[in-house]
Amino acid sequence: MILSLRERDIRSVLLDIEGTTTPIAFVYDVLFPYARAHVHRFLSESIDSGGVRAALHLLRSEWTDEASHGRVPPNWPEGSTDPEPVSTYVACLMDHDRKSPGLKALQGQVWEGGYRSGHLKGEVFEDVPPSMASWRRAGVGVAIYSSGSVLAQRLLFGTTRSGDLTRLISAFFDTAVGAKTSPDSYRRIAHDLNVSAERILFVSDAGLELDAAAAAGCQVALCVRPGNPPQPIARDTAIVQSLDEIVV
């Protein structure tokens, strides 16, 4: 369907990444395998860096919480900085597609090396760059909200075949603002963007995320891309198959 930003009085488009701007296959077939294959070596070489230590602190807190609730994650001895148990725990989290803040922070740092070396290139659907540019020319802001870290988001959009798209994006949000299925997360984003929630259009491939955004007062649209799983949505939810269906 065609969705007019002007008719809906939208001042900012908030975009999910996986399944919306970027093929799900890129995340699961490229990014995740790269992180899995390189995390052990990355930890061995960078264990003393501040960013890695911060990520490990988050991961250790999550591991401790799981252990205290009777769940049995892979063994991670207290005080150990051995890459082996950390890598094993990271692989376990990835196997279960966990939206772990510590995992996302560490993945972003591992991917950074891949992007810097040229082994990784950001991938977006062909309609994404011209759509973003069109919205920005019309004075509509573009922001990103993903479970992946802000670092990972910037790396992806900064290295696409269409060039550096970060120049078209005014703000990046990750789960530091809250879970994507929590209405409060979208209220915080609206506050940070200085835009009332009803003037924000959130576009995602996930029905539960759209429900949360709608509960916060945002306008929403389901993005249906090839390979996206079917989603339960409210009857009146707008549906787009390409971002170029969202016109100014």
C-alpha cells in the first residue's frame, strides 16, 4: 500500500533493521557466523580493552542471573578471563537467538574488525537509500531502533554498496532504551527525538514490536519482505512491502 507521511503528519520515521532495511539472511548467514568464527581470537587479542571488559561485565551478570535461576549455562569460572568459556557462552546465546545486551555489545566489536578489514559490507534492500534520502529532503527525520548495538548499526549503514548511509540517519537506538516489545522504549525514543509519539512512524517486520509502539502512541507499519515469517497484527495495521511505498 502507499502510505503518505504528509497525510499522516509524520515528522520522524523509525526503522527496524532485520527484515525491514536488511535481509534476515544477511544477519543469520553472514553476521552471526562471522561473530561465532572470530569471537575467540578477538577475545584473545583484545581482552584488556575497555569496551571488551564492559561487554564481559554485562555477559557475566547475565550468566550469573541464569545460574541463580537454575538454568545451567556453560561453565564460566569466577574471575576467569579465559576466552574459551566466554566464547562457549556467546555461542550458546546465539544458538537461542537471545537479545542479550552483553552479547550485542561484544558482537558489535567483533564485527567492527570485519567491517574495517573489508571482509564485511553492510547490506540493505535497494529501496532503502533512495527512500531515506527522499524523507530527509522533505524534512522528515530518519532513526534506527534495533536490538543490535549502536556500534553495529553504524557499521552496517556506513559500509553499504550505496555508500555511507549514516549521513541520512539522525539517531540510533538499541536496547539501552529498553526492550523492543515494551511501550516505554518508544516513549523514551520519542522524548529523545523531541517528537510526539503520534508523529513517529515505526516500521518493523515484528508484530509484537508494532504492538508495543502503537501502545506508546506511535503510528506503525508492518514491513513484509521476502523471507520474513508471517506476523499476527491488528486488522488496521498498515502493510508495506518496500520502503518506497512510504512517500512524502
